Amino acid sequence: MKKFTFKKAERLKSRKVIGRMFKDGKSFGVYPLRLVWLEMEERKSKSPVQFTVSVPKRSFKSAVKRNRLKRKVREAWRLNKNWLYEKLENTDSQIAFMVIYTAKEDLPFEQIEAAMRTINRRFFKKNILRKTNHKRAKKPLL
């Protein structure tokens, strides 16, 4: 049985890495979340992904509301990260993830969790599968 924990080694806290994510990283959105990620040069911890959350102060003036939304997004990540970790266990690189809450209102946890599942699968399909699949052999023109 897998433990669904969110350990200290999985948390992204480096301001340098976060700054580089916005400069050199890639992103896509699945409402109400936006994923910004960057493949890190060297591994900072044993975890294949380091994760952080952002909720804009512009949309949610109250710190209580922002913190509640951050807890919801972190919980959605905690419950759904194992699927992605299983897929990434053969890779040597480490990935920095930042999830930004883009909705203007507080949405139910179920909707946030569904978006997190979609983000994990879409990230895997777009990036990891593309790296592992070699160019397909072209069929000879006859």
C-alpha cells in the first residue's frame, strides 16, 4: 500500500528555480489550474518532482481564502501524484512543478482534483512519452 504523503523533499522552495521556471519553463492550463514546469539540471532530492502552489493575491485579497485554496490544490496533488511518480520512476531527471490557481472564485475540491488528474496525464503524454518514443520509421514509398 502506497503512502499518500507530501514530504519536505517534494516541496519546491528555491527562488532561483521558480524564477527560471517563468523564464525558461513551459506551461499549459486546465481550468481552474495552470501548470508551469521546468526540467532541472541537477537533482535536488530523491523525489522525481518538486512541487509548489500559487494563488494570486489579485484574485483573492483575503489570506484566509488564498491559504484555503492552496490547501485544496496541495491535497489534490498529494492524492494524485503517485500515478505520475510511477510513470517517472525510470527517468533520471527531476522536474519542478508550479501549479497556479487561475479561477476567480473558490471552486469545490472535486473540480480542482479532476483538473489535477488531467494535468498529470496531459503532462506525461506531452513530454515524457515524446522523449521516450523515437522517430517512427517512415514507410517506403512504393
